[in-house]
Amino acid sequence: MGVRVVTGERSVVEEPRLAVRSRSPGSWSRRSLLLFFLPVLATALTGLATLAISGNLLLPFERVVVLEGKMASKRDFFEDEEVQRILLKHHIRVHITSSGSREVAMRDIAAFDFVFPSGQPAGDLITGLRATEGRYAKVHRPFVSPLVLATYREYAETLRDAGIATPLPSEGADRPLYYSLDMRKFLDGIDRGKRWNDLGIRRHGIANANRIVAQSPDVCGSNSAGTYLALVSFTWRGNGPDVPTTDQEASSRARSVKHLMEQGLPAADVFRTYISPDGKGIAPVVVAYEHQYLTYQVRHRAETGRLDAERVLLYPSSQFVTQPQFISLNSEGDRLGELVTTDPDLRRRAMELGFRILDPAGEVAGDQLARFLTERNVPVPALRGDDTRSPMPRIRYLEQMISLVGDCPPAQLPDQAR
């Protein structure tokens, strides 16, 4: 309403004055708020939906148990992001301490919930000692993986030229990825001091004046090196029995094959050295596990669209299948062992990481690995049935051989192994 002002005989009505405030630079309009918060809300709802679908919606509010484990090459399984995600659904995280498998058996493991040596010899040492001490130990056997020699194409083809290696079927590959290695001929070449140049490697574009040898980790700490020692001993036995049966035979075998063994690379680094750019110059042939190579090729194919045709596998004619043993040391570790052995998602992921998973009877479970590799366009290794069950020495005699070959302290044996 206007204000009446009297001036003389006339009255004038003045219009009201309205103050207009300028908008503060820091103020937000309703539209601005909506434009900011709607994307944030959409992101939050999407995240909640993803958690709900994956079964992880309530994880932030539930107790997650952190389990301590000690292992060597099988740490690759627990370091896999998919395995970690599956375990988190079961409210479990795993913290890993890396160590060679035999070293696990030689050291105090009281601070751990489980250990996962890569083969039966170290596993038998651990369970035997735990039984002697009256302490808890339960074994789970989720999968197996053959022992192999990983090398490069020039070296495999040089061995082929010398009649020491034979290509195996590698469907889907332009050139063979897998070779059968005549172990006796291979060890004969090492015994005679043959060098790669002697075998004619120059025909394949490189020169190498070094002796023929398979590089393994330190036999004093590694399961793969101990298993390779058993393989070499079995192949080099002459007219004796398949495995030593006395202390005298074990000592004699160890002395006879010591010059055939080349060791020293840390257990965790052997395969990583092999797939590194400088691997060919450091160690042209290394002792490894099949699953490591298959996982590498699957990832290489996924990342590059092609196989790594320069890295190949040699399958020894006397084949040893290593059987990792998950050993739970308490009830929490036992729960994890049960999951690794029976959970369908973890079994599937183990297969995708190149392992040959086992059924409840301890046999390789069907052809899941072959189907998976075929789907990923990675050739399936063709193993003959007679190449997979060469015998291992009794733990007492194997330990005696390891100590002599590696010049390392003998392991403490359980009473039943003495």
C-alpha cells in the first residue's frame, strides 16, 4: 500500500520501495541441488544393487575373519582377485606369508591358521610332526598340478633336433606349445657336459655356450625342487629299484645325481623370471608347475588376443603329479580348507587358474579344465596316462637325498618316518 504525503493542498501517494537482494555467489537453487544429488543418488543405488546381487550387501556390518597362511607357489590362488571376492562372501580374508614348501615344514608355524605346501613330502612332514606333538592338523586335497619344465621355442626345437623332445598335439596353435621330453636323454646330455651350442641351437637364431641344465629353486626349501630331485633320481636309477629303500641306497642315489641338479633361484621367483623379458637369458629351462603356465597363457590370450608362442612346456616322460596339501591348524583354518575343497565357486576358479581339481574320491574331476581352455582358445595339454604316476621315495629317504644334494640341514622327522 502506498504512503500518503500532504504537501500544501495536495496529497501525493508515493509508491512503496522494494529492496531487491542480489543472489549470493555461494547459494544453490533447487535445480542445482537436484542436478548435483541425483547422479550421486543413482550411483549409490547402483552400488547397493550390485552388492545385493553379489550377496555382499551386509558385509560392512558383518564380522570378517582374517586368517594367516604360509605357502609358496600356491599363494597365486589366494592372491587372485576373484578368489578374494568369493572368500569375502564367506566373511574371510587371507593374509599370506611366502615361504618355500619345505621351509614351511622346517619352521615354527604356531602363528598360522593354515599352511599350504605345494606337495605331499612337505605336507607329510608337517602332519607327522603335528601328530607327534599332539597338535591339530587336518589335510584337504583340492587339486593337483603336474611338474613340468618351462622353456622357450628355440630351446625346445633344439632338443627336438637332437631327438630329445617330441612335439605333442597343440590344437588351435600354429606351432606346438607342448613337447614330451625324454628325461633319460636329457639327463645324459647334462651328464656329458653338453652345451646348447653343441646341440645346434645356432640353427634357431641364437648362440648359448652354457651347459644344458634345468634351473630349479633351492632344493632345501622348495617342493618343486625336491620333486624334481625325485624325478631325476627315478630316471637315473640304473638297474636299481624305482625308489631307494634303505639309507645306503638314498645316499648313493643322491651322490649319483647331484651333478645333474642346478638350483638356486628363490622358489617364488622361478616362474616369474621365466615370464619376464630377461628370462631367456637368465634361465632358459626352469622347473615349474603346469597350472602356472596355463594361467599365464589364458591371461596372455585375454590381454593380447593371441598366445605367447615363444614360451612352451616340456612334459618329462617320467611324469610326477604334485598334490598340494591344504593343512588346517585350527577350526578357522579348517573352515577355509572345506571351502577351498567343496565350494563350487572356488573349485571353478581353481580350474580357471590351471589346476586339475579333484573329486571327493581324490580323482581328477572330469574334463572341466579341457573345456575351459578350449573356450579360451588355449590348446589343451595331451598327457598320456602312463606318464602321471611315477613313485615318490619314502619321506625319510627323500629327506636324506635333499640334505645331501642341497648341503642343507636334515628336517626333523616324525617318529613314524624314522
